[in-house]
Amino acid sequence: MEDTQENIQFQLTNELIEKVESLVVSNNNKELKLLLNEFHHADIAEILDELDFEDALYLIKLLDSETTSDVLMELSEDNREKVLKNLSAKEIAEEIEELDTDDAADIISELPENRQDEVISNIEDDEHREEIRELLEYNEDSAGGLMAKELVKVYETWTVAGCLRRIRAQAKEVTRVHSIYVVNKEEKLIGRLSLKDLIVAKNEQKIADIAKENVDYVNVNDDAEDVAKVMAKYDLEAIPVVDNNQALVGRITIDDIVDVLKEEAEKDYQLAAGITGDVEADDSIIELTRARLPWLFLGLVGGVGAFIIMEGFQKAFDTYKVLFFFTPLIAAMAGNVGVQSSAIIVQGLANDDVKGSVNNRLIKEMLLAALNGLILAIFLLLFVWAWEQDFRTSLAISVSLVAVIIVAGLIGTFIPLFLDKRGIDPAIATGPFITTSNDILGILLYFWIAKLILGI
Amino acid sequence: MEDTQENIQFQLTNELIEKVESLVVSNNNKELKLLLNEFHHADIAEILDELDFEDALYLIKLLDSETTSDVLMELSEDNREKVLKNLSAKEIAEEIEELDTDDAADIISELPENRQDEVISNIEDDEHREEIRELLEYNEDSAGGLMAKELVKVYETWTVAGCLRRIRAQAKEVTRVHSIYVVNKEEKLIGRLSLKDLIVAKNEQKIADIAKENVDYVNVNDDAEDVAKVMAKYDLEAIPVVDNNQALVGRITIDDIVDVLKEEAEKDYQLAAGITGDVEADDSIIELTRARLPWLFLGLVGGVGAFIIMEGFQKAFDTYKVLFFFTPLIAAMAGNVGVQSSAIIVQGLANDDVKGSVNNRLIKEMLLAALNGLILAIFLLLFVWAWEQDFRTSLAISVSLVAVIIVAGLIGTFIPLFLDKRGIDPAIATGPFITTSNDILGILLYFWIAKLILGI
């Protein structure tokens, strides 16, 4: 149990890294193997990601082939790319033989096009090679791109005893048996069984008699996100994948879905913060600039728009200069309200719980924004009145604030709903996009209404 | 297969809702049962969530007890609360008998304190009752709060054949057998087995000989989020839970972890958008106001701060009024850069891939912000110069912009790292918190630097 305790509480310490480095320097392969053997392959990958590349490559070549392939899968994408560059097509093919077909296809798809064929033709097992070739043809964001070919399949005509005997061979190749899929002689999926059902059943029963006919499945072309939704909703741990003829072609397991959900959540979070393109804190400054600069540029254009509006109103408000000092407040409130309402809608759309008509949704947001705006405007009115000793100006500013908040809320609600109807990912509507458009519109509206109230 | 196809492609249409409503009105129980029987309990819950409460309650009482309990688990929290209010303690206890212990404990914990004991004492099965009582004692955000008591446990001294015989009984109560946990005579967890291992093994082998000793587990007091991280990292579908004596006390399955991950992602997303307290698009205006107003109020205070700063600089910049027209731009850029850098850090912290020293991190962000700031400042310089025909003013504005962007980036990087070190959730540092503090600081810095350059 000692090992295990370390396993689950694995801590990547500087001491550990230094120990590994000094063992590499002294070429102490025996010690290294003993040390790394203690760790889960996901932990070894974490260690490797911290080492200099030369040291990491040394360890990769030292580990046995099965561990290496698992570690490769867990390495950061950048490091994996570098490692693969330093391995021959034959060496990569050997690693790939150890992996399940879905992981194998993922790794091959990361290689440059010209190396892909070379690596595939070096795979010795004919079946494995053909299965990987098949998987590479699917879009990576589809069910086909997620599925593995490894599964346990039985024919409806088999008996329980015969079935148990024959699946022993199949099961050895499948890491985890979630369900046993039942097909008819045309390979069409017609039901499922659990190992438990099989163990509990009597030896002479026919599979057709004990199979559950009610089996959830997805089509090989279904969107990965939709597959994730279905599996999360129905608490499925594996789902079979069929082609357009209903023939069983693969299986998707929940661990892949956990990755899809995490990636999706991270993408949306970054979009809301004005970052595109799946970057991480440890990416290079150039990569981070590419992900961040476009949104900042949008903000710059919005700021220039606000400047032009304010300059246009300069003459009109010559005696009410104080109005200009509230433009950052107006812009901030318009931005915040817009982001709040769009975030709620984007999240609701993702969870399929935005129901009812668009009009009802807009009326609700209007009431909500009006309530929030009114409360905030009263505070602002009292403050400006007390500070400037001028009721009319403070009234003009506060009434404008309410109007700006209502319009910002409506825009924040409407834009994601509109994008979603058009089939565009509404998540791009949060963050800088909403804040920038609301900044400009809010300031314009603010001066218009103030002008009206002050009778200029 | 017809049923299944509908299952997976379930669409909640108005026609379906109307059909159900009209069947309820005409008390056509037979038709209703036939209709609802077609659907998965998660789909029935979606239908019920759309009905008037009276109609939903009618259906709840119509469905058989096993379906009702499953549907109850999937209902929205508000509706479940209302339904439970309308059921007697005895009726609730009957539903709870049908549920796994973890779901049962979740439902009971949602009841008002005074009803909890009443419901528990109405549970007829003694073992189920005691197990639920035990689960209710754990913090809901701990491993104990997530785990179920249902699991398959074998003793190391059993043989494969004896084991198969005995686990048939245990397995019937467990919906999904992921692993069979091996304990010694003190109930301490010492290994695991898969059903597959058992089937592949020879009948006369001892469990101790075929069990895998390397079993991942968590402590009953571990944080739910940490459990989720461990299960996602090691691709586990179930993990055993032990108490402080290493005794096996429960099991957590991946479907519960999927829920933890989804909730966590939604909470972070809302925090970044300035929304606290787990609200949904369909919550009441009062609930939504309570979640949104505090952050808006923070924005208001920030805006008032910006106003006071600008008024303070009013005299100094009497001949450079144009500077005031760029404050929304400065505030927007400071806010955007701050949110971008804090989002990257918050996400990196969540994924444990922010390594190295805080200083290196700040130096990197400074370089990144300087690069982005420089590019943006050149555009702004050219625009203001061309528009205002005044090089010195445009230089002052642009240089200030670079400084503001660098400081905003540093603050966005530093605050989440600082909060994390202090054990505070860094996610609260994104969104309005960062934008508001950066707005004020950015505008202050902007005027200071402009003053310096213009020699006022």
C-alpha cells in the first residue's frame, strides 16, 4: 500500500526533479528505472515535462515500450511533438502498437502529413493498422474521432457459455469492459449486456434472450459535444457508435468525454476573457500574443470610437464638463451588465435550459436590468448631488445610467440568442465583444439622454 | 431499436408537452403511462420541469416508485423541493428505498432539518437507513459526500469460484460493477480486481494471488475537487474511499465526477462574468439580482473613483481636454489585459500547470504586456497624431497606454497567484474585481504619466 499512497498524493517536487536529473547525468539507468517504476505514467509525464528536453528524451528511450507509449499520451503537446521528431518512423510505430486505436490515431494525426503514412506502414499488426487508418478518416470533433475500435462484441445467436468462452479472448485486448454489444449477423447493433448479466445468467441461455434491447448509441458523424451531453445526461460510461447502416463500428468511453467537457469549459472560459486558440500559461510570448492581441485591438477600436463620440459632444456640454468624468463609469456598467446577461444565456444554451420565446427572455432581462439599474442609479444620484450640489446634472447622469444598463442587458441577452439561432457558437459573444460594443453604445446613449434632460 | 432512436435524439417539443397536458386533463392514466414508459427518466424529468406544478405532481404520483425516484433525482432543484413538500415522510422514504445511498443522502440533505429525521426513520431497510445516516455526516464537498455505500467487496482469502458465487448476490444491488475491491479480515483495502480478471482466472485460484495490489484510493475527507482531478488525471471510472484506518467505506463513480467538473466550470465561468451563487437563466429576478448586483455595485464604486481622479486632474489638463476623451479607452484596455492575464493564471492553477517562481511569471507577463502594449500604442499614436495634429499629446497618450497595459498585466497575474498562495479561490480575481481595480489604477497612472511627459 505504500506505493499507492504516493501514487494518489503524487507531488511534483524540486527534490524529485533534481534527483532524476542527477541520475540522468550519472547514467544510473538501474536506479532511474527503479525510481520511475513507482510512478503512474501520468506522473512520469509530469516529471518529463519539467526536465530539459535532452534529459526527457533520454528517459523516454530508457523506459519500456508499454510505459513509453502511455507516457507519450500524457506529455504536453509541445513536448510530445519534440519527442516524436526525435524518433524514427519505426520507433513511433512500435509505441503505437501498444496503444488503443483511439490514442494511436490521435498521436498519428499530430504528425506532419508526410510522416503519417510512413509511420502507419511500419505498424506490424494488420488489423491494428487498418483500424487506425479508418479512425484517421473521421473529423476529430465527431463521434468517429473520439471512438476506439476496441470493444467486446457477441452475436445474438450465441449461448451464455459459448459467449463467456469466446469473449475471454476479446476481453484481453480491451482495457475496460463496460458493456458487451450484441449484433445480428449483418453486424447491426441490436442490444447490449453487462458482464454482470452474463455472470448471473444460466450457461445454456441464448444471448438474444438475456440482451437488453434498449441500447443508447450515437452515429459516427455526431458532434463530439453532443455525444458528451448525451453521456452526461444519461450517466453512461461507454456508448457504442454505429455507421449510417446501424452497423457497430466503435465505442466511446467516459474518460474521453471528461476530456471533451474540460476542453470545452476551458475554451469558453478563455473566450469570455478575450483569449482565442487554446493557449496555456506556459506557452511562448508569441503564441500568447497571437491569442490575446486581436481582442485587445478590438478594445482599442472601441476606445477610439468612444473618443470620437465624446469629442462630438464637447461643444454641447461645455458648461457640464462633469459629464465627461462619468464616461468610464458608464462604460464599465454597460460592459459589466452586458457580460453578466450574455454569460447567463451562453451557459443556459449550453445546458439546453433556455426555453420559451426570445421575447419573454428579453422582457425578463429588461425588468431585471431596470431593477438593478434603478438601485444603482439612486446611489449615484445621491452621490453626485451631494458632491456637485447640482440636482439637474445628477438626475441627468442617473437617468442615463438606468437607460444604459437596460440597453446593455438587452444586447447581452439578444446577441448570444441571435448567434445561436444562426448556428454560431454564442460563447464568442461574451467578453471583449460585448464590452466593446456596449462601451460605445452606452456612452452614445448616455450623452443623448443627458442632452435631452438638460435641455441642450 | 425504434425506442432507442427516440431515446438518444430526445427532443422536448411543444407538441409533446401539450399532448401530456391534455392526457393529464382527461385523466387518461393508461395512455400517460404508455407514453412516458418510452422515455428515459432524465427525459421524463425534462418534461415535468416544463409542466405546471399540479400536472407534474399528478405524474409523479402516477409513475411507479422506481421511475419516480430516478425522475426525482433529475428534476430541477426548485421543482424537486416543491414535489418533496407535497409528499409525506413515508412517501419520500419509499422513493429513497429505490435509490443508491449517495443519491438518497443527497435528496435527504435537501429537506428541511426537521423533516430529515422523520424521513430517515421511515426507511424500512435497516442497512440502507444506517448507510444513509452515515453518508449524511460527511461534508457534501468531500469524498464522503460524493461516495455511495454500494460496492462489491471480497476477502483476500476467498477462491475465484467461491468469490464468483458470493458476488452474484452483492452485484445484484450494484448498478455497475467497475472494480471488485479486495479487503483483509480487518476490512482494510488491500487490492482490486476487475470482473474480467475474475472471468479469465482459474476457479481454484486464491483472490490474494490474482488481485492487483496497486489500487488508487482517496480518503473520505478529501476535497471533492481533488478527487475529480485524480480521477480525470488517472482516467479512473471508480475509486474506492477509505477512512483514516484504511478501511474501505465507499466508492465514487465517474458520473458523479462529471457533475463535479461541470459545476466547477460553471461556477468559475459565472465568477469571471461577475455572477455569484450558482444561478440559472430561469431563476427569478430577485435571485438573479442577488447574484449580479454586488458586482455591479463594485463597478459603480470603481466608476465613482475614476470620476474623482478625473476631477482632480481637471485643472492640470485645462489645455489638454482631449486627454479626458481617452479615459474609456484606457479603462477598457486596462480591464481587458487584466482579465486576460488573470484568466490564464486561474486556469493554469486549476490544471496544476503553473510552475516555476512567481517572479519568472511576472517577468514573462511584463514582456508579453509590453509587446502587446507597444503594438497597440503605435496604432493609437498614429491615429491621435493624424486626428489632433499634435505629436506631443499623442505621444503622451500612447506612452501612458503602454505603461497602463504593463501594470494591468502584472496585477492580473499577481492577484490570482497571491490569492492561491493564501488558500483563497483565485477565480474570484477574474471579471469585475480585476476590471474595476484596473480601471481606477489605469486612469490614475495614465494622467500621472501624461502630466510628466507634457511637463505640466
